[in-house]
Amino acid sequence: MTSTRSRLSGYAVVVLALALLGGLYTAFLAPKPKAEDPANQSVAVKEGRQLYLQGCSTCHGLNNQGGAGGPSLIGVGASAVVFQVESGRMPLARGAAQAPRKTVKYDRTQVDQLAAYIQSLGGGPELPAGKLDDGELALGGDLFRTNCSSCHNFAGVGGALTRAKYAPPLTAASARVIYAAMQSGPENMPRFSDNTLTPTEKRAITRYVRFTTSESKNPGGAGLGRYGPVPEGLVAFLVGMGLLIVVTLWIGARA
Amino acid sequence: MSDSIRDRLKATGEDVDPAAPVSHGEHPVGDPTESTHHSYHAELDEQSAKRAELAVASLFMLAVVGTVGFIATFVFWPNEFGKHLYEFYTPLLGGFMALALLGLGAGAILWAKTLMKDEETVQERHLLSSADEDKQGAAAIIKEGAADAGLGRYPILRRSFLLANGALGVLAVPFLFGLGRFQFKEAAMAKTGWHKGSRLLDELGRPVKLGDLEVGGVKSVFPDVAGGRHMADSAVLLIRMRPDVLHVRESRKDWVVDGHIAYSVICTHLGCPVKLYEQQTHHLFCPCHQSTFDAANGAKVLFGPAARSLPQLAIQVDDEGYFVAQGDFNEPVGPSYWERKPHYKDEVK
């Protein structure tokens, strides 16, 4: 009797100790489930694959291998999806020198699902979490003028490239699209890896672009493409001179 | 000359001979002394004059309002960048200044058209040359001065004085040597900030190392000398492309590192920065006159007015993995000039 009880109590102690250990482990030591739950991730990948098969596979191939219409998407990364789909460039309307910005066909969730699917295939650049346009404005301006302004113009209004291609204006681009463009180097744009422009610097550039294209104002009303004093002088000359000539003619006619 | 003008000149007391011709020769556009003037306003009666006066005065007052508004805007309007309504600061200043000038101008015109006397007068011009006795007088003074100074009497003084003046003229000749090719030194045009072992620094002064660029990436780089980032002739674009698409000529095969190639970005046409790089076509495009260079093929000219390829900077990787220049460019960067040699060898300086 005594031995049975003591044996039982022995089991109880072991069970209790195990439970305590397990509880402690779960409470303090066990790896926390990540914000991007693998289960959710795989759901997103599955949904993304469905969207891909319906909307993208005609050109990019059933297995992302690329085809006559489009390049392979293996290894382009989630950023490429965000840039191309969230700016409305994909799905492509027709073959041309360059894909233009159009009405966006997928909502934010669908873009993220597509991005998760493409990312799952071969890795590649991915948008970081958190705000993307909270960088330092002055640093962003400095970096923008060195790295971006040669094609996109220092006011971000874009410009011509060779053979009917162009660097698009950045005025309509969201922070996600700007950031993703730097990471993925779409079409003929050079790619700026995190070693070329660190995430801090990319955030600063994104902040500068958003500021200069949508927040900053044009003293004087019309920016005239923000090309600077030459077109401003031209307009002042033509309009001012024109008005003076009209007034002079009027005075002459009254004489 | 019309009678009215003659009469008026008489009234001013000038002596006018009615028989004397006032002008000579033919007048293809009519005799300028024949007045064709028509008065455009009648004499105003008392009431109209009062009205006109008020109109002119109110325009002048508008000018005053413009000036006051200008000063008030200058003092009180928020003009700091980013402040609420700051973007109207410049237009308001301009608007008020325009009002001030316009009010004055319009008032003056209205004044002249309504209240001022409308009449035409002729102002006679005198001959441009001086009278003969004035010329003779001046010559006499100069001669007298020379005689008083003793120029005729002391020949050594006269000659040395003339020599000193001539010598002063020669003093200007050395200045001519500052012009043109007396001054020109080929080396000054051919040299940039790059030197052997100079690391390739980015726009924030950090050295660029192998692996920083992905395929399809570019980086603007500058020499590691003081003020290197602001040397207009030393700006270089470091490009990375797939090694198999990069064609390097035999004499330059040591100038590239694993698909990394560096070119001067100063256009060989007129010196604009050629930094528009297309990573799929490998075109470098000059925004000024559309010169297009093939970065995958020695930056040779594909299109446009540029006559020469972009100079290539020979690069290598040092022991720590950073990119360094093997030396300066082997040819002068930027546009051609008279004294530029037509050909340069592919040798690292």
C-alpha cells in the first residue's frame, strides 16, 4: 500500500515536473511563431499560384519558365511582382517598347499573394516590413540626384531613353512601387542592390521622391515641368512680351 | 516746314530765315519736317477735366497700394520653405510689384492722353564738328604747351619721353602670351583625379567593393583625392553586366573585373554627363544630343553626334576586395579640342 502510493506519487511528481518544464519551455524558450506564419504563407502561395495560373501563365509559362510572350520569373523576387502589378504594368496590354502604367487589376491582398508565390519559386529581392518612406529627406535628395536624376529628371518627371523607351515619371508611384523598382531594376532600369544603396538609403530616396512629386508645392502656381529657369524665362518672355505688344498696339490704335 | 512750326520757332525767339532750306536731298518717306500730326483729343471742358484728373489720380493711388502691398507681403507673409501658404509668397510679391509699376505707367499714359497739351515741336540739331576757330584755338594751346614744356629745346628729353611711351606699349605684349596655345598644356587637359591605386568611392565617400553591384547594377564613382566628388572631369560610372555579354578588346582585357567595367561619363561630344544606362540593351545615352554608346562593346558610338567612344578607366580589385583604378585614363576625357592627338594607345598611365 505504502509502496503503491509512493510509486504513484513518484509518477505524479515526474508528470508534474514534466508539465512544469514543458510550460516553462513554451513560455520562455520555445521559438515564437513568426509574424508571417508558414501556414498563412503557404495559403498565400497557393492563392498566388491560382492567380498566377489565371492571369500570368499565358505569357510567363505554366511553370514560370517563360515563353514567347514573357520572361522567366524564377528568381525575380517579390519586389518585381509588387512593382509590375501594383503599378498596373502587368498584365501587359500589348507588346511594345515599354510597359506603360495602367489601371491596376489586382488589389493589395492579391498582389501580396502573387508576390508570395513568385518569391517561393527562387527567392529574390523582397520588400522589407514597415514604412518605406520615412527616410531622411536631405540624404534622399542627395542620393536621388546622383543615382536617379539622370534618367528620371531631378524633379522626378521622367525623360526619354533610346529607341522609343523612356524613364517614366515618378509622380503616380507609391512608396512600395518606388522601393520595389530600386530593388528589382525593372526593364532597362539598373538594379540597386542593398549593397549599392542600403535599405536606409532606399527609404530616404523613397521619401524624397514622394515629397518632391506630391507634397512639395510650386511657388508661382505652374511648375512648367520643373525644368528650371529656361522654360520659366521663355514663358515670361513670350507671355510678357505678347502682353506688352498687345498693349502697345492698343495704345497705338487709340491714338 | 509747316507754317505752324515756323511760327512757333519765331515765338521762341530763334532766328529763322523763311528762304533758307531746312533739309536737303530727297525724302523717300516724305519730308520729315512736314507735320502729319492730328490732335487726338479736343480741349476738355471743366467737368471732363475733373473726371480725367480723378481717373489718373486713382491709377496713381493703385500704384501706391501696390507698393504698400509689396512691403506688407515682404514683412508679414510666411516665406519659409514648407510653411502654410508659403508658395504664394513669390507670386504675391510679383503681383504687387506689377500693380505698382502698372498703376504708374497707366496713369502716366492716361494723363498724357487727356490732360496734357498736345502739340508738336521741332528741335534743331547743330553740326557735330566744332567751329573752325575752336579747332585752331585748341591747336594753338597744344603748341604753346609743348613750347612751354621745352620739348623743342631739349632733344634728349623729347626722345627719351617718346621711348618711355613706346616701351609702355611693349609692356602689353607679354599679356598676349596668356592667350591661346602659348598657355596650352596637353597634360592639363589629359589629366583627371584618377591615379594608380585610387579606390572607387561612391557619392557618400564609401569605397565600392567586389560584390556590391548585382548584375544590371551601376554606381557613380569618384577618385579618392580631396574634392574628388566635385571634379567635373573625373566622374565615372561603374557598370556590372553578365561577363558573357561584355565584349572587351584584347588590349584592354585586364581593364575589367568579372563583368565590371568603368567608363568616364563625360560625353565626347560636348561634355554632358552620360549616366542614362539601360541594363537590358547596355546603352549609355546622353540626354543632351542623344549620343548613344554601347557599354557592352567598349562604349563605342551607336548613334548621335559623338565622334569617339567614352574613355574607359582600367580597374582591378585590391587585396581587401575593393575596386581600385590601375591609373589615370589613357586618353583625355570629354570633348575634342584642337591640340588633342588623334590616337591614343591602350596603355594604363
